[in-house]
Amino acid sequence: MPLTEELRDTFTDGIVDATKWPSNYNTGAGGLPTETGGRARVACNTGFSAFTSDNTYTLADSYAWVQAYPPAAGGAASEAWLQLLISSATSGTDAIFEVNAVTGLLTMAVRVGFFDAGEVQLAYDATAHRWLRIGETGGNLVWSTSADGLTWTTRRTVGAPAWVADADLEIQLITHRDSGTPDFAEFDNFNVIPSTAQFAALTDDFDAPAVDTVKWPDNYNAAPGGAMPDQPDGLARVPCDEEFAAYASAPIYRLKDSYAFVQLTPPPGPDHSESYAQLLIVSDVAGTQIVFEVDAATNIIAMAVHTDFVDDNATVLPYDPVAHAWLRIRESASILSWDTSPDGRTWTTQRTTDSPLWVADNDLQVQLLAHCTPLVTGGPPADDYAYFDSFNVRPTLTERYTVAVDWLGDGDFDDPDDDVTSAVLQRGPVAFSYGRDQARQLAPPKVGSLSMTLCNADRIYSPENPSSPIADDLSPAAPVKVETVFQDTLYPLFTGRIDDFDVHPDRGDRSVDITALDLLSLLQGVKVSTELYEAQRTGTLIGVILDAVGWTGPRDLDLGATFVPWWWLEEAEAFSALTDLLASEGAPSIAYVAPDGTFVFRDRHHRLLRNTSTVSQATFASRLIGPCDPCNDNVDRYGAGCYGFGPYGG
């Protein structure tokens, strides 16, 4: 039993949708109604012609509206009209909104036997009455008009007849004239709000104590008596019932050249055959939608474009709650993409496909949806929810320095004692360097180094202290990273491993001196052998060395400007072999490990070719010194002494 509001059509694709309008007719001359120029066009002749829906709708607590363009009077005797008509199963028992071009009247009627003695008529204004709407609410039937489809004025209200709640109503966009020159009427944006908003314009951090009903006016829970979505604790919370529940926007958005993303936590998976949350983009056709789904019961993420709720080419992947914490659907240049992110800032594309034409429609809706099917009949526990956060809100970074040691060696720097920033002592601040051994172009590469001193007053960093939470994990090879955030950008400063760990146990000096080396140290002391290579560039051969030592990190290698006629290694130290290749390449070639852990090789031409050397990166200047004031003891306007040089000196 669909509501009349669920039938929506923009009439933009040039083809009448036979699913939405299966009963179109024309009893007069000419053909059936068409979609022409982005509108529904209906012939206006001495017969009757109409776009006609199926008789399966109900008007109870619903509405139907349309943008209407009446026919010309065209010499008709008394009638040349269009109607928004909602008809019951009894012929002549209906509700109409009529514009008559001959009389210039706007008529509102609820008829029995095609007659309403209490009908209301107004002088028709083509601007103020461009949009017509009939709806039922609170037991009343209401006729409204609008100039823009956004702001409505009520024109008539009567008690709703019982038939408006029937489930067999039919909608017609109908025209007729009694005489004169045949032409046509047009209709547009049936139940479609005239919006040009893109999904990117809809944002919500869900921090307010209550749901923003302007942003999410269509929220629902189809489960009988089910709790509605809410947002406690700064999160959008959607109940996970055997029916469906969702945050739901108004159907006023388009996805073309836009996006929708959200941080998602699915409902619990155990004891369910399916337990999923979705980022869902819904078209005006039921079952035609774009889906990004996380199912915690199967531990699968699914990406699909549904037609009639089916996509035979859906893509599925194992769900990783860290890597796939954020989901994004976006459209650009006619390509639809599904992306995932661990932090809402750096995205990985998981699927792409050609965009369906309807992504350009302006009547799309986004839903943050949840659904569960328990293995045992009786429904899931009442506390099963999916949670969503930061809809189209990109997280910002707090400006700070961070010094972290991965004591457990698990690669995430997220354990409770990994962040040691607050423990760094002023007398032993973090100091690091990398690049060349000396400030000369011919100097060999230098293994990057770091030094710092940590406060150990609580003896957290004392291996012999059984109360230390990391006593068993303190290791000279623990990974270290230093980074900073400036203007919402994260800049890595150092990546390496602890080389020396010196604990001072004195009562007056409980501290730890730590030194670390960057990852270039992995080449030191390692003996490697290779096959014989002929006429290879130095960059290729450096890549061979990295492969030989098992380098798994990122690498950024120039090709090299030098060809080596013959090259091989036989039980040679990898670092020495690297130094030899740099000598062959010549100054100012260099190899180093960048602060983010990338192995970098630059050949001898890099200062001639790369933008970092050929294009100005920044401008630095001293402050402007004002003219000396002889009457103020030669003190400039900034309070500094007179320097006696420059245009204002002396």
C-alpha cells in the first residue's frame, strides 16, 4: 500500500515510465502523453487525456503535488483545463485541483458524482499558483499552492472523506477542452522538491541532543512499536530490528559530481543471519538505489547499484573495522565510486562503475539504515543498534607535535603508553637529522638519527620494574615516529627504530636517554649477493639492493643518469654497495629515508628537473624597518634601534 508521496517523477529522461504511469490514455485525437523537453506533456483536446498511475495508492497522511502549466484557451467555449486528480475506486468520487484557461479560475473540490457544492475557486495566478498540492493530514484534506515548490500557502481545508485512506486510489494528470484549437498542458516535478542541492551540502556531526528534523525529516522505523533513530552521546543511533530503520533525508538531493560519506559502526553480528548497516542513496523508483553495506554477521562489505533491489555485479570484500571505518559513495565524470577510509581523510577506492543516469536527478534521498535478522525467532535484543557519525564532516587535526614509540611492535602506535610526547624532558629535547654525512655534495649518505630524554619518575620505562605496564616490551628495536600537525596537515618528521636505551635510576635523575636510527640503518652490516646485471641504470640497481635486503616499505627512486656496464654483488655490505652506486652516479645524487619511511634516491640531474629545485617553494623576508625618528633617540617604529643601513638607515 504505497503512499501517494512515494510516486515521484522528474520527467527528464524523455521516456514515459510505464511502471509509474501504467494506465496513460487519450480518448481524443492524437497520441498518448509523452515526456518532452523535461516535462510531462498531455494533449488537450475534446476527449480526455492523462498521465495515469496504477490504482494502488493511499492518500492517508500523504500528499501529491505537481508543477502545472495549463493549456491555452484556444477558442474554447467554457473549458480548457488541466487537473491534478486523485480518484477513488468509485467513478466521480475524487479530489481535484483544476486550472481553467478559459475562465481564469483555480478550482479546489472533493467530488461525489463529479460534483462538489462547496468547491472553492480563486482567480488563477500563473506565478503564485504554479505548484499545486493535495494532501491529507490530521483527518483533513488540504489544498495548497506555491510559487517555488518550497513555500506553500493553504487555500482550502475540509474534513477528509473516508475513501482517502483506501489502498486503491489512482493519480491522474489530466486535461480536456470543450472546443477550440487542440494543444497540450504540461506537468513537471511530480512529488519532487525543486532543489539543486548536492549531497555534499548535507552535513551533520550529530553532536546536538536531538535529531535535526530539517536535515533528516523522513526518519523511520518500520518495526511495529520500534524506537525511532536518535543521537545520544554525539552519534546517530539507528535501532537494528527485523524491519528497517534509518536516518533519512528529504528527497531533494543529487549525487552528480558530489558525494556522501559517514563513519559507520555496524550492529553486533553474533546470533544473526544478517546484521547490517548501510549508507544508502535512494532514487524515486523503489528498489533502484546505491548501496554501501557492512554486514557484521558475515563480516562482509558489499557495494552495489540495485535495480529492483538486485545487482548481479555487486562487489564484496572482507570487512576490516579499522580500514573500513568510513564509507563514501561519490560520483565524478560519470563514474560512480565506493571508497573506504580508516580516518575520514585518506580514502581507498574499492569499486568503480559507470554512473546510472538517475544520479543527476534532484530528488534523491540518503539513508543511514540498519537491519537485523536473528537466528532465533523473537527478534534481536533491544540494545542492538548501528551507529553513524560525522556525515560529510571531514575530521580536523589538532595542531601538536607527537613523539611515539611502538613498544609492542604491533605497528599502530595506539597502545596506552605509546605516546611519549608529554614525557620528553626539556633538557633532552627531540633532535634528529638525516641526509648527508657532511654538508657537501660529494659526502656519502647518512643514516638518520634521533635523540631524546624521557622522564621516568614513575619508572614506566624501567625494565626491572614489575609494575611497569611495558616492562616486558621494552626493546632496543621498538619503532619510533615523530610527527607534527600544522594547519590541518600531518607532517611526518622521523621514522625509525630505537638503537640505544639508557636508563638513569638515580633518585635525583630518573630519566631515560633514547637514541634511534632511521630505516636506512637496515642496510648496514647486511651482506647481499646478486646476479650479474648488464647496462642498467643506477636507480634500477639501487632497487635491486633494496629487494636483496627485503625492503618492504615505500620507495621513490629516480631512474639514474648513469648506465653501469656490468654490476653484481658477492657477499657485499648493502650500505657500502649503495654508497658505491651514488659515487658512480656523481654529485649531487643522494639516497636517504624520508621522514615518512620512504626510501628516496635522487640522481645527479634532480636539481635541474624537479620542481622542488626549479620552482620557488616559499618567500622569506625580514620585517620592514621603519624610518628612524631623530626625536625618539633613533628608535624605529618597531622599537628596535636605528641600524644605519637600507633605505631608512643612517
